[in-house]
Amino acid sequence: MTGAGEQTFLFEQNANPLATSEREALLANPGFGRVFTDHMVTIRYCESRGWHDAKVGPRKAFDLDPSTLVLHYAQEIFEGMKAYGLPGGGATLFRPDANARRFRNSALRLAMAPLPEELFIRSVRELVRVDRDWIPAAEGAALYLRPFMIATEVLLGVKPSAEYLYCVIASSVGSYFKGGAPAVTIWVSENFTRAAPGGTGEAKCGGNYAASLAAQAEAMQEGCEQVVFLDAVERRFVEELGGMNVFFVFRDGSLQTPPLTGTILPGITRDSLITLARDMGMTVREEPYAIDQWQADAESGRLTEAFACGTAAVVTPIGKVKGREHSFTIGDGGAGPVANRLKAALLDIQNGRAPDRHGWLDRLF
């Protein structure tokens, strides 16, 4: 059985890479999640061999048997991270060790074979080095990386798979929200919950996102860009948005975010912003916050800002909140100074414009 440190990545060049002129045209305005690079990483697992056949090869479709376990019992996990271009050339990853650790934890929660963290990081590095020309140069743009793993044993039986496929694909991206979304309006979900205690809320698995889609569709019908979920037990406390963590900013300069109690994804952007805010001398509390209190604080002026955060959208101000029983505006309905300051500080580190005092960057070339 080959260990993580002994894995050799084979390389197969894409025989039909996109022409340079076509690639450059796409990178001028890539949007989000629709422009893909020429290559991908694959590594296979089986109980008898462990992790094996590590490869960087042409991006192509999978050939799956109709009885493949992932199609029936949803053993699937993924990550989201970015490679950033640096001033004067080169590129870097941001906290890939944190993504590797969360990926392993997600695998364990879904009874999947955990990928060694070192192998996860190496796989991402290999793909970025091969497809470095796909890193966009525009302000706010990056190469979005999607590591994921699926159960591939062919069997109709409810049990953990004995075989898995791990893959990394890459997408050149611009802003997550069309037009940059200076502030979004969110819908309070009353009919749906995202996760319950003892469930998979803290794992990054596709099922969590599938569970949020009906609520997100309801939000869109109500003229909102995103949905916010309340806790599954009391239906009182704010947990997270459909795909982002949430922060609240108060008149006294303090910040608050819901605590990680097993139902909320432990966001890497969330953790980074907590660190940066404390570096700036701000008080940050990880405490429950009720939706009725949110409305009361917004209306009284005690709450001055709210924002969502995640790898894809970075920091997104929340301007208005709507629901069957709630309707209020936060501040003046636009982006606030704390959200803007934290976003700028994070982006400056990620893009190599500010000192990396926490050792978060992993320079690739």
C-alpha cells in the first residue's frame, strides 16, 4: 500500500487544449463556475490498495455504472478554494491545510476513506502548476479549485463504499454575484431548515446544499439573492446562509457570529475574518443570535452592519432581510465600513499585497 508521501503523480497532457486566444477571451470575463481549465487530478482508492493511481490528466467525463453507490446513497464530499495570482508573477494558495483538514473531517462524517492531508495539498498544487495560465489577472478574479470525492463501488446496498474516486477540477472565476452585489437581500426560511443536531451540517457534502435549494428558490421568488436558515430545534437562532457564514456588527464596534455547534459549516473565510478582526482590536463573539433580536437591533440602530462570507463570494454585505414575519433594513441598506475593511484586508493578504503574518499563503511558483 502506497503512503501519501510516496505517491507519484503521472501526467498526461491534454491533446486538445483550448487555444491561447480563446482562453484569453474567456478570462476577460469568466463569470463564476462556467469556465474550466484543460486538466484535472484523479486519485483512486480501494480497500486492498489504499490510495493509488494519482494522475494529472485531461479534463473529461466520468464513466459510471448505473449502480455506482454515490448515485444512490450520496456518499460525496467536496471543498472550495482558490489560487491567486501574485504581483510580479507567481501564484499562491490560501490556507490549503485548513481545506485538507476539513475535507478529512467531512470524509469521516460520511464514513468515507479519509484522504491524507498531505496528498490533498499536493494534488491541488499539481493542478495549479499545470494550468497556471488559467489564473485570471483581473482584480477580484482567481482560479477556483474544486476537490471532491465520490463513492464508486458498484453495488445496491446501504453501506460505506469500498472504493472511492477523488478528483480536483479548476475554474477561472470573477465575482460570485452578478454586478458585484454591493449588498444583498436575504430571505428568512420558515418552511425549511438546513441541518439538525447530529446531522451533517458541519460536513461539506452535496446533500447539505441540495437541502437548501428549495429554500433558495423560495428566496429568489421573493426577490432575494440568498436565504438564511434558522436552527432546526427552536426555529429562532440564525445559523448560516445557503452557502455562507454570517456576521453581525454592532454600534460599539464588536462583531458576533453564530457558534460552531455541529450544524454550521466551519468556514475557512469565517475563521480568517475572526482572526483579522481581532488583529484590528475588535471584539468578536461566537454566540447564538435570534432572528427577532436581529430585527430589533437593526431597527434600534444597535446593529449597524451584517455580512455573509465564504470562499466564493469572499465578503458580501447584507442590506435587507425579508420573511413572512420579518422585514427590515440594516444601516442604510448598503455596504458598511467594517465589512469593507475586513474584505480589503483579506484580499490584500490572498493576493500578496499585504504581509502574511499568520503563515496562510502557500506559494506555488
